Amino acid sequence: MGLLGRFFSERDLKFIASVNGELMGDIIQTEVFIYKLCAEQTKVNVYGESDPQSGKIFYPGVECTCLIDRADIDTTYDQFGSDRSQTVVFKFREDNLKLVNLYPEVGDIIQFNNRYHEIDNVVQEQFLGGVPDKSFSIITNTHYARLSKLSLVKRQV
């Protein structure tokens, strides 16, 4: 099993990258915006939490293509009303993210379908042939984020 990765030549990698790039960019065309957290401008309280008045501050969004796995929206009801939650997995080609000089991190926001999803975990362990030098994709696990916690959209007063 350890020798399988040796048989992926540079030519094979370029072929796989070109086919996947064309598939995601020209056929699937699922586009999302990634908003990076700007820690320098985010005001924090004594506990290191973002200020409730100003919220978290983000850099302008960067457009990327990806594959998306969505779970069903789960709605729970309690004495205060309903609460919706959803987990979504966004799968990016590592080559595309390198082109725009972007690496998703925990706390960043992904906008898709007029909803905002906060990144909980980033996985970069999909290697071609099991070889770490041949990293292929970056997978982010997210949850549905409340608009009240974000400063991306102006809210009605």
C-alpha cells in the first residue's frame, strides 16, 4: 500500500488537476464567498470574546468554487421559539485556494445560498496515493451561523 503513491507522476497530477479544475469551474460552478476573520480590528472583552455591540470584523469576501454536502435543516422548539441548525461540508480544490492566496481557518465565514456558515474544522488530509506531498483538497466542516453574531450584513433596527 505504501508504494502506490510513487506511481503518481507529475504528469498524472497535472492531468487530474486539469480535469477537476474544468469539472468544478465549468460544469458544477458552485460558487461561494469566504470571509476571513480580521482579528486585529475585532474588539474583544475581558474574556477574549468579541464585543456584542460591534461583533466580529471580517475582510471582504473572496469568491471560490467548491463541492457542497448539506445535511437537512434541523429545527428545534423551546419556550423562546424555534431554532434552526444545519451542518454543511464545503470541499475546495487546494490549487484553487492557492491561486487566490487563501486558506480557510476555524472562525472564518462561508456564504452560500444567502446563508452564512461558520467554519468549525478544516481537514487537509486527502492525499493522492496516500502521499502527503500530493495534497489534493481542503475540506471545511461548518455550521449555520446566526446573522446577529456577524457584522457582514446590516440589520434592520
